Amino acid sequence: MDFFPVFLNIRDRPCLVAGGGGVAGRKINLLLDAGANVYCVAPELCDNLKAMVDEGNIEYIKRDFVQDDLAGKVLVIAATNNQAVNEKISKLANEKGLPVNVVDNPDLCSFIMPSIVDRSPVQIAVSTGGSSPVLARALRTRLESMIPSAYGRLGTLMREYREKAKQVFSNADERRIFWETILAGPIVEMVMAGQDDKARKSLEQAFEDAQQGNEPETGEVYLVGAGPGDPDLLTFRALRLMQQADVVVYDRLVSKEILDMARRDADRIYVGKERSNHAVPQEDINHLLARLGKEGKRVCRLKGGDPFIFGRGGEEIDTLMQQGVPFQVVPAITAASGASSYAGIPLTHREYSQSVVFATGHLKDGSMNLNWKGLAQPNQTIVFYMGLQGIAVICRELIAHGMPDSTPIALVQKATTPQQKVVTATLGTMPDEVEKSDIKPPTLIIVGNVVKLHERLNWYQR
Ligand code: SAH
């Protein structure tokens, strides 16, 4: 180790920053975040620092650095643009045994500042010992994306119950095992999902259970949207829950690449649906999820797109709600957003469309029970899910309800995947185009003048 990592308490203590430029400003911000009293010495200040002085956040000493500035300080940062001054500050501070940092000059530093991932009260500090600040920042960026922002609230919650844990478990090992069990259980996910009250109640319950010698409750169902197909479009939360599930229950729209990202040793249960030939009836899926959750499993119910857009997610959580099984819902990019972006067809556009409607084009007994008049409005984009089989009916009805047969329409096959294909035509010609083509589901249909933009904005090349 070239440097010994520590965390300093500088709250309400005087710290000196020499220099009035942008670099000094960034260091001052960090010191203020840690609650320090900041003294800034410099002949001139940049605008940001001037504003901080005006707001009374820092003390400003308007002149060059002098030795006396070090008196009474607990920490010094030299950020002037004058190498000789920086060296002098370093030398004087070292003589006094004051921790000193000279920006971008590790040889003159008695301490260096890490890259920080701030999840207060949790702090992660990354250092390369001054070898490469860029590498430290790159690592920090990776950590930022891996560590949910709610870890701060988790830290606060655990701090709140630290004393209680000491009272309940006088033995340090028992206490550690208790907290480890909590961190591996559903309470963490409650905090991540913003359900802090529920988390607090469950934690209280866990203390009770531990005192009574009861088994803790662990089962939970995560209703997770897997997005339209490209695995990169998963949310951080979706990925995290997939990777900690004991069981993954998935359907046909979830691509293999995405399923492969779930925890290796999780059980996988396929409940895919073929059109009008439901492989597993919805009722059975609802009860399966409830049963697995009650058995104490962490169940990831993975669904294509967003669970609450033509996904029957509402029915699945209704059953869980009734049976008292803990659950949470993770939103995702719905097929309309995925297809729109990747086909270069904005769903709204100042010139062409001021509203957008999502409708189901699912055929039932050869027709669709839709408010065609409401759909066939000018300056509106209509997106049909599940509409490939019913394309002829859709085009016929829209024309019959007043849309010109020259209205542009697009079919987007397997949007966001390497098999994406876009077919454009008009309401008058699309049914014939589909007959001729070998378009395969899943397919999304977009109707409206925005489809004209596809030719110009088609950016996604596989
Ligand atoms: N909950 C899903 C929709 C489920 S309904 C969502 O939010 O996207 C199933 C329909 O979604 C399919 O018939 C098709 O119309 C559409 N769909 C889903 N993924 C798609 C994709 N990658 N490309 C095109 N359409 C897709």
C-alpha cells in the first residue's frame, strides 16, 4: 500500500484551500459535503466561488497565501496555479504535521483524495495511489452503475437499528448473523423499491422473530419487465432481481439472451403463451407465483416489455395481494418505445402528432372491440400491440372511420433485436404487403404521419 485509506471527520473544523479557480471550487464542494468550515485564500475567485462567498458558505481571504493561514487548520489543499506556492504550502504544512494535498502532484501530498461513490452514509472510495486518476474514475463509474442509489437509505435504516440490535443480541456473532440474514432477505429490496415503511415494519418483525426463535420470512415475488428484447435495455433493478432470484418464471417474449442473465442456479419455469392457445392458463400462473412466494422463494416473474402494458401484470399481483405475498413491480421499456426508437419513428412530433394511443389489435372471433372513432383522429399516433393477425381488420376499420387510405403505417418485427425488420406502407396497401412478406411475430404496428419520418431517421443498423 502506498497510501493508508482512512475517512476523516472534518465536520465543523477549519480547512484551508489555497486557490480560487475551478479546481479549488470542486475540492471546496467536497469539503462542504463533509461539513467542514472552509477558508479559501486567493487573490481572485472564479464565479462559482464568488457565489459561494456571497451565500456565506465559505470564508474568503482575498490575497496570496501566507504562512499564518495554516494556523488552527486541520487540513490543507493547495490548488493554486503557481507551482512554487504549492510547494511552499506543502513544505510548511508538512513541518506542522498538517495533512496536505497538492492537486495533481502526488509527490507533494501527505494525503490524496479518492474517487467517491456517495451513498451517504455509505461511502465508497477508490484510489490508485495516484497512479491514474482516470482509472480510478472509470472504476467509480462502474461502481456507480452497480450500486443502487438507495443503499444510502439502507445504511440509514441499519444505523437506526444498531442500538436495538446490540440490546437484542449481546453476542457479537449473533448480531452479525442477524444482519447478514437481513441483508440477504426481502427487506433490502423493500428499501430499494422505496417501501421504507414496510421495510421498517419487517425489520421490527425480524427482531421479534429472532427473539422468539421463529424462522424469518424470505419469500417475495418480483414482477419484472424485461423490455422489448435488447438485453442492454434492462433496468439496473431488473438485472439485480434476476440475479438474486431462486426461481424465474418467464414467458415467450423473453429472449434467450435475457434469460441467460438470470442467476445460473435459479430454477426456470416456462409459462409461455401461444396466441389463442395459452400454454399455462393465467389463473394457474397467478396461483403458481403465490405458492412459490409462500414457500419462501424469491421469485422473478419475467415478462416481455412492461408488466403493466398488455402484460396482465395487474391480475398477477391481485392474487399476490389477496394472499398476502410480498411483491414489487419493476417497470420496463415497452415495445412501443423500443420499436419507435429503434425504427426511427418518434411517436409524437411537433408537426405530425400531438398524442399517442396504445391499443390491442388482438382478434377475438374475427373482430376487435375498439373505439375506432376515437382511434381514427387526425394528428394522433396509434400503436397496436398483438395486431399482426388482425392487420386487415385494423386497416379496414380505420379507413371506414375516416382515416385517408394513404395514411402511413409501419410494421416493426422483433424490435430492438438483431432480427428487427421494418415494413412501411399505407392503410390501403399494408394488408397485401403483409401477405407477400414473411414477417414474424412479435410485431408492433404504428399508424400515423410520424411513420413518414422513418426514411429520414432510420439510424439502427444491425
Ligand atoms: N408487456 C409487453 C406487451 C405484451 S403484448 C410490452 O410492454 O411491450 C405482446 C405484444 O407486444 C406482441 O404481440 C407485440 O405486438 C408486442 N411486442 C413485444 N415485444 C416486441 C418486439 N420486440 N417487437 C415488436 N413487438 C413487440
